[in-house]
Amino acid sequence: MLRRRRGLAAVLAALPLCLAAASFAQAPVAPAPDGARREILCEFTYTPHAADPEASAPFLAAGVTPPEPAKPAPDGDLVTMEAYTVRDSTRMETLRADLSAQKARALTSFEMKQLGVGLHVVSASNLHLFVGTIFYIPFVVGAGVSW
């Protein structure tokens, strides 16, 4: 009985390894192109560029300056625009100033809270207790009820 269990355990341990080896042995098969994919592949085929002997030579070895990139010939689809100058930058400057002022106020508020300056409120259902402190020394104490 013990030998039978060991044999069964060995077979069960070897089974995933055999299945993994069989799946690696199969080469992945590319799916057959459907209608749209076939049209795209027919229209856009890969054609490698011819090797340019001038571009392949290293320019540092010869001690000459690198060649200028070739400018493409203008197509009928290419439209050149006249230069555009951005004139309305005042709005961005006011937004930037507002954000920096808000950041400074938040920093000041955080520093004051760290120093123990401000109004501290505790709420328990309808009862609100508050204490005003300066450097953690209370100077105003109060309570309020909301309904």
C-alpha cells in the first residue's frame, strides 16, 4: 500500500512537468488574418530602406563635422504658417501669483498650527466645545449647541 502511494505521488509530481514540456514544445501559431487585418497588411507593407553609405561612416573618425540632415521636399499637403506670438500671458501670471499666495497662506497656517496658535474645536453630537490658544496657552474657552 505504501509503495502504491509513493508511485502515485511520483506520477502526480511528474505530470505538471510533462504538461509544461509539451506546451513549450508546441510553436505558437499566428492567427490567420481576417478581412480588416488582411486589408491593412496589404496596404501597409514593410519595405526596408536602402543603406546609405555616407550616413554609415563615422564622422568623428574622419575629423569632419557631421552632415546636415536632409530637408524633405515640400509636399502639396504641407502648409506653412506664419509665426504666432503669444500675447495673453497675463492670465497665466495672475494664476501663478494666486497659487503662490495660496501656498504661502497654507504654509503660514501650518506653522501656526505647529506652534499651538489658533482655534481648536471638538464636536460631540450637538455639543461643540472650542478653545482659542496662543502657544498652547488657552485664552478663550467656549461651548455651543447646534440643533
